[in-house]
Amino acid sequence: MLAKTSEIPEGGGLVLADQGVVITQPKPGMFNAFSSSCTHAGCPVDNVSDGTINCNCHGSKFSIEDGSPVSGPAQTPLPEKPLIVAGSKISLG
Ligand code: FES
């Protein structure tokens, strides 16, 4: 198990640095997971706030809905990872 659903804020997300994954919940009950390696130069992303996944290395921001870059130097989306949500438990698919 990666996380419990209750650990992922609605409209936000959680960076699991050890697993290299960021899990987001853009809408209630809808969970997404992405690689936490920034597609600009490979820094690990730092946090999730105001609807974006943020890399502090050079300021790239990615959408919590689909991982697409919304500002900063990154040009490609964070790769999505398959998730399995079973009850309150979130695992990689
Ligand atoms: S490595 Fe993330 S913005 Fe440059």
C-alpha cells in the first residue's frame, strides 16, 4: 500500500519521495498518480499546492489532474502511474 485515501487532500496531493510517486485527488474520490521526477531536469518534485505539483529546482508546476506542465521550464507531462484504490487503500497498479 502506498497511502490511505484520507492522507490525500481533496484538491491537492501528497509527494511520496521514497516511492518516487505523487498521488493527487483533483476531485473528491478521484485519485491520480504520477512519477515524482520532474521532466525538466529530473529533480524530485517538492510539494502540491494550489492545484499544481511543484518542482522547486527551477519552478516547474504540473497539473494535479493530468500531470501536464502549466508553468516553468518543463515541457512534458509527469508520467502517469496506474493506481488501484481498494476501499481506503491506495496501491500502485
Ligand atoms: S528539474 Fe524541475 S524545474 Fe528543473
